[in-house]
Amino acid sequence: MDLISPALRTPPAAPSDAAAFFAARLAFQTDVSDVRASLESGAAGFVLVDSRALPAWEQGHVPGALHLPTADIPVRAPELLDPSVPVVTYCWGPGCDGATRAALAFALLGYRVKEMIGGIEYWIREGFPVATATGTVARPADPLTAPLASPTCAC
């Protein structure tokens, strides 16, 4: 009896196909840790856009982000953003495709764009600061999602 690993039921792609796929994925996505490091550098090189509705924005958002709900992007983006500056979008988290829809809206307008995977959920889970109506707050990092003994995972 020949047992097949469930993980390998569909075999891995050829190395050249895998390299193309993963390179493309990195061209379309970035993570919360890299966004934070970029913002802290003082020269991020992009505009971070929170695409959630106003109540979500007011509940808490990444400091320095621009609030631009997805439905408003086609009308407001040209008046607010320089098309030569890349955009990084975020929404709630991995269970939400709002950042993907926002990234699509920007791409259709001619902007270079990436999606911040993990959204505000993983921003918060990694212990990064959140701007709220009462000020900036940060919670301890979730030990199941972020290293506790180091500022980054060094991956």
C-alpha cells in the first residue's frame, strides 16, 4: 500500500515556477513588521492607506495611515495621492479581503500598490501602536504571533 502525504497530494511546483510565484507574491504583498520598520525609518517611500469605514478607523488605526475607504478611492485618491508614490493598503485582517479590493481600486487608477497582509489585526497582535480617539495605545505582543525577546522575527 502506497501512502501519499496529504501535504504532497498535489506535488510541489517546479523550482522555476515556485520562484516566479513567490517573487510575484512579494511584489503584491508586504507584512506588518516590514511596514512598521519602514514607517519608523522616516523614509517609508509609500503611503499607508486604511480602507475601512469611519467607525473602524475611529476605533483604532495605524499611526500615520491615511483614511480612505475603498468606495471613496476612485473619486478621492487622485486629489489626495501622488500617483508616483506607491500605496500600501490594509483592512481588518486575514479573514477580510477589503485591503485586496482597495489595492485593486488603486491599481485600476494606475497606482503601484501592495497589500499589508495581516491587516490591523496582526498589527495589534504584534504589539505595535494604534492611534485611537483617546491617544496612541499598544498592547503586549501575542506570544503565538510575534517574538517576545526580539523586535523582529529576523525572517
